[in-house]
Amino acid sequence: MANTKDIQSRIKSISNTKKITKAMEMVAASKMRRAIEAVLKTRTYANLSWKTVLNLSQATDNNGDKNLHPLFTKRKKIKKVGIILISSNRGLCGGFNAAIINKTRKSVEKHMEQGKEKPEFIIIGKKGAAIKKHYNYDIVAEFSKLDIISEIKEILPIARMALNDYLSGTYDKIMVAYTDFVNARKQIPRVNQLLPVDISAEDEYLGIVGKDTRVGLNKEFVGKKEKKYLQADKFAYEYTFEPSPKEVLDEMIPRLIEVQLFQALLESNASEHSARMSAMHQATEAAGDLVSELTLFYNKARQASITAEIAEISAGANALKA
């Protein structure tokens, strides 16, 4: 049977680890509450803005205005794809990073089966580098990621890089891989199309925008003003462009794309802290169970040691009597 001192040492070590995981759980829970609050504050706006982008995309497509804005224009041949991969800076968050990397890898394999070129990655968060280490995909840019994202300016360099690379023809399509926050126990990895804006793209919705947002459209012109009437269920939306559609869209569409990327980062942050809190909670419970098992084992070892000592004393006493 194991030495009682060794068992005591293991109990102490695991108890200390339990204190650390409990502290990490509490820190993650605090960050999770702030991250969820940020997600809920912006989600409605992000969803409505993306719905507006999709409506405009379908409006221009249905009415022969495909060249109204280059961010709406689908390339005839998709050769090069850029993927913005959002991961965490640190581990100890369960399968959070593995899930989004595996989802991205499957998307890349599907892309490669169609005979397209090898995609390039823009990563946000240090753990995204595993995509190169394990699968040898090229990383063209790496951006730092804060634990708590509060302002959209923190995502602007990435959004501008994506927009410039698409408009310059470096990429024919840009995707964003992130983890969608559902609740504290459920997070869903997604790989969605960001550019070009395309309502028919598979799994293209960011945040909680659902497929019920697909709308029927019609259009008419009144004087010099172009009006687009967008019918969604029982509601009609009227878009009036002044001074011209191109000038309005040049200012509006990039801002809305920035909002979607910002929302994807907020969703990923909330998912990360939720996953870390859950992982640390499970680690704390596992440590508690192990301490209980070792304590029972220690008590048995101590009892066996005492019994052996009593037996030795009894044997010695009997030997003296003889």
C-alpha cells in the first residue's frame, strides 16, 4: 500500500490545484457576464444592419444593378479565398479552439475539393496559429485580441484589411470563422461568408440572424430619387438614396461590414469565456472528487498501518510471555 506521506502530498497538491481552477472559474464567470452583456447590447443592431445589407444585395441583384457596388458583385471565378479566423489567446477553455479550427478545416477541405487555390488566413487570437502548425495553411496576418472587446475601433484594422484585399482582387471571397454564442453551455462554430454580400450564400448569417429574413423585393423610380421597396412578411421597407445610390453605398456598406465583423468577435469572446468557465468548473469538481478518493485511500492506508502496528505489538507481547 502507498506511503501515507505520499498520499498526503498528493492531496495537498490537488487541493492547491482546485483552488487555482476555482479562482479561474470565478474570473471567467466575471468576464463572461461582461462579454454576454456586450453581445446582447449590440446583437439587435448588428442583426438589423446585416438584414439591411442582405435586402440591398437582393434589391440590386433582382433589378439588374449588380454593379451598383463592388461589394455586392460576385466574381465569375472564385480562385483565392481569405478566411478571418477568431480564436482565443490562451488555452484552458475546453474544446473551444479545437471546435472552430476543425470546423474551419472542414470548410477548407470542401473548398479545395472544388479545385480552388489554397486559402490564406487572417487570425485573431494566438491559438489560431495551430491552423499552420497542424495543417500547414498560410497565415498572412495576425492580430492581437483583448479579453473584453468594448469598442468597434478595435476591429477596424482587420475590417479595413479585409475590405481592401477584396476590392483589390487579392481575394475573390472572404469568410469569417467564429464561435456563435447561444448560451453558457452551448456555443456553435460557424464559417460564414462576409464578402461579397450574398443572400444566397450557404450559412451566411452572423449573430442570430435567421433564414426567415429572406425577402421578396420590388422597385420603382420616382423622379430623380431611387426608391427600393422591400417586402418582408407584412412589412415594407423603403430605401431612398441621396445624393446617389453609389455615394450612399460607398459610405454605408463598409460600415455595416465592420459591424458584422465586430459582432462576430463579440460572439466569439462570449463563447470563449463561457467555455473557459465551464472547463474550470468541471476541473474544480474533478479535483474535489479526486481529493475525496485520495482521502478515503489515505484513511484506509492509515488504518492498515495502525492495524499492522497493533499486530506487531501483540506478537511481541505473546513472545515475551512464551
